[in-house]
Amino acid sequence: MHELGIMTGVMDAVTKTAQDAGALKVLKVTLSVGVMTEAIEDALRFAFEAITEGTICEGAELVINMVQPRSRCLECGAEYEHDRFHVLCPACGSFATELIAGRELQIDSIEVDLPD
């Protein structure tokens, strides 16, 4: 379950950022996660709940935007979305493709409660 490792890294960054800003509590964390990372959304949510217990992130809302794979054909230049297994260019059938989206793993935003 690599989702626990992913969320541990995310929460380390979120907690440090929130503490550096003087936040009292983290209210919301928004992530972009590419489908090609093979991370399972439900497992990410479970890991988030487990590791935030007793921290300033406990009870925070987690928003996960799953990014679909998108490739560019190196032969004809076509750009197209696909699933994890069918990456052939639909325009020319070439195997020569480059993944341009779908491997993201980033923190898009953190909402915190700051002291007055």
C-alpha cells in the first residue's frame, strides 16, 4: 500500500507549511493525483484519516482531483486521453508516444485557520 507513503509525505509538507504560517488548524487539503501513479483514491483517503488523527490536520477536508492520462504522439503530434493500457496513437496507430499528463502527485492548495 504505497498510498500510506504518499500521504505521509503529503502530510509532512502540509503540516510544516501550516506551522510555518502560524496556522491553528488545517481545514482543507487539495491534491492532484495522476491515474498513472496507480494510487487508489479510497486508500489515499483512508491513509489521510489515519495519519492526521491527533494532529492539526485532524478533521480536514481532503479533495483529490484524479488526472487522466494524456499523451502526445511523437510521429504525428496528436494529443489524446487514454486509459492505463491503451496508449497507441488513435490518429496514426504509432507506439511512439510521450505521456504528458497522468503521473502528477502535487499539493494544489492548503486552507488553514489562522489566529486573529
